[in-house]
Amino acid sequence: MQVLYKSTRGTKRAYTASEAILKGLSEDGGLFVPDKIPALDIPLSRLAEMSYQETAYEVMSRFLTDFTEEELKNCIANAYDDKFDTEKIAPLVEKNGAFYLELFHGATIAFKDMALSILPHLMTTAARKNRVKNEIVILTATSGDTGKAAMAGFADVPGTRIIVFYPKNGVSPVQEKQMITQKGKNTYVVGITGNFDDAQSGVKKIFNDRELAEQLDKAGFQFSSANSINIGRLVPQVVYYVYAYGQLLAQGRIREGEQINVVVPTGNFGNILAAYYAKLMGLPLGKFICASNENKVLYDFFSTGCYDRNRKFLLTTSPSMDILISSNLERLIYRIAGNDPEKTRELMHGLSETGKYQITEDMQKNLQEFYGNYATEEETAAAISELYKTAGYVMDTHTAVAAAVYAKYKAETKDSAKTVIASTASPFKFTRSVMHAIDKTYDTMSDFELAEELSRIAAVQIPAAIEEIRTAPVLHDRVISAEEMPETVKEILGV
């Protein structure tokens, strides 16, 4: 069964998976969505026997139907290799009655590695399939993790360049050091004097600038994206939840067909949307527990049906979730509107013009599977401290938001279904916030002293990603305003 991709905002043409991956974003500003959700038409019991790579093939081959078996298996083999520091790639660890899916064992110690390891291979394969002559320019906004993971994936990949914009004062010290020390002749990192939403909006404007696109085409370039707005990022994320279900079966924790819940710390909504797509494929998932930090625009949306970004932007200890415009929510809006591009376009126009929109009552009824809540900074720190004291397990600040929200969900609903929490980053990426939560006396230590102490108390080796940046030279120091982004792109490309 061929799966084609259409825009959430209504361009009539349907694209193959490889075409959608290359484009990244539709010309009308919409996001590509599959014209049908394919079924995961294998017995669930088989998932228990599969490696991560085998699971990835079963899921991704259903969505990326114009890739041959050889092409897709080659992409998977190149992506999910020995760059991960555990054999299982995404271990599932039970602590205090919840199952933590550790998605941070890749080269940059965050869950973005899981999808961004494969995107360069999908994209270069797609370019060959479509006889693309232009150099592909990956343009990405990051709230901290996507940028480094994308650059690590695309560094020195022939036929590509990557430009990453990040909020200069809106990421952790480790996140920033990882980005500004990135090697690769084709990698560029630019700080902006604004927040992530400013960077993301700036990237979208560049994508929608037809005049600039024509200039670039004449110069031999074309844009694509490594953000989760790219369907080539979203589809690999569906694998997480299918693999987690298989692991629960393999461990004898659930019976075949038993429903489980998932908790996802959420900013741009891509990771939790991937879980929803897994359910639409036929995976027995119950509730999607959407965990926000104090930038609780998604919690308010699920509570009221009104999405309103007109509020103060807060800098928190979980910076990858410091987002007020959750781009991937548009794909869910399209779905609950009955796949209606006109309604989606109308709501997104409202968001662009007034900063908010209100969904209909019928649309709200289609959100029954979702539960939204948020954790304050104090609750996040308390969750880290509690899990360490009771289980000796150290989690990062984003995972802690999820754990705190899951505790609220259980208290409210008394739901005892087995639950997987997406553990999205290594605690070593946010050592200062994590160690402060465990014991405030650590505050006098340097970042690398904190990493050594964290290694000691958690009995976990310091990841190579941290050791690498200890003495790495700064290679990128450009800082601009959001308004300067288009000119900066042209300057980098020599257009």
C-alpha cells in the first residue's frame, strides 16, 4: 500500500515520502501528513523478538513506501550502529512503578539522536531517488538538543550544509558548548538574541520566502529541515513506542494486546504525536500524558480547547521545552478536524495573526485520549530528588517534568495501567540543575566537577559527549537578531 503525503493546509498535490522529506515544509506553510495511517500488520508477539533495528524497519517501511527494502535497511544500519553506548539502543528501565524508556544513549545524549541519526541517510537517499542536483541546505531552529544532534548527523555529509539557529541565552551551558564546538566544514551555528519561538518563526519565514528560494535555486541550493516538522524526523520517532511495547512483552511485564500509557515531556509536540501515530497504526496505547513545564501552553490547550501563546515566555531548567508555539500540534489539529485543510488553515492563520485559536467542541471530543498537565520548577526538582533518594536513579530535568506530571495523573485518575515515560535526555546534559535538585551544596562546583560527582553518585560513566567538549575549542561565535536571519543565511551560502 503506497502512502503519500499531503499538506495540513491544503495543497492539492500529494508527494511521495522521499519528496516530502526533501521539501521539509509545504509551500503553503503546512506540514506534511500521511494520506492514510498504515497498519502495523504483524503479530504483537513478534515485537518481543525484534532488535531496535528490526523494529525500525517494520515501522518505517509502512510509512516510507517509495524507499526500497535495500535502501531503507541501509539507512537503518548506518544510523543505528555503534555510536550508541548501549547494545539495546533504547533500554527500558523500571523505577518506582514506571518504565523509563532511555532515549539518550546516542552521540549527543538526547532523544533527538534517535531520529536525527537516520535523517541524513534518508535525505541523501531521497536526493538520489529524485535526481536532485542542488546542494541541500538544512535550516533548523533548536531549543537546545535538535541543533547538536542534527549537526552531528549532517557533519561533512556530501551534498549538504546545515545552519542551526538557537536562543543565545535560552539553552544550558552544556547544550551551548556542544553546539559551538561542532566540527564539520558544512556546519554553521548562529545564536539569536531572542527565544526559541523567535528562531522557529524566523526559520518558517525563510522557508516561505519564494524570492529567496528562487535566488538559492539559481545558486545551486535548496532548503530542507531537520526539525520534527520534517516527516523524516517524525516517522523514526514512532519506532520508540513500538519498540517499548515489544520490550515490555519480552520482559513479561504485559500480555499481548494489553494497553499501556505513555508520558512524554513535550515542547514542540513531535514526540508525543509520534506515540499517537503508533496507536493509529494499531499499537495498544491508552492515554497520552502530555507533560509541560511552566510554559504550559499545551496544558491550557488540553484543558480549554484554546491555544494561546500570548503570555510571558519563561526560561526554565528544562530548556528544550521552553516553547510557546508547538509546531507539530498542527498535525493533530488537522486530524481532529477530520483531515480538513481549510479548518486547519483558518486556525493557523488565527495563531499567526492574533497569537491564539479556539477549536470546536467536536474537535475537543477527539482529544479524549490526551491528558495534559504541568510541573513547576519546584515540582521538577522534587521529582529528581525523590527518585534518586528512593531508587538511586538520576534523571534529567525534562524527564523529571514527565515524572511529576505522571504522579499528578495517577493521583487524579487512579489509573494503574503500565506506563512508559519517555526519558529524553541524559542528566549529564543538565548537571547543574540536576545536582542542585539532589543537594544544594553542589552549587559551588564547576560544571565538569558536577559531571564527575554525578557519575559517582549514580554509578554511571560520564558520557563521551561530555568528555569531548571539556577542552574542545569554540568554532562558532556568531550572534544576531532574529530579523537578521535571512541575510545571515545568504551570507553563509555566499548568495
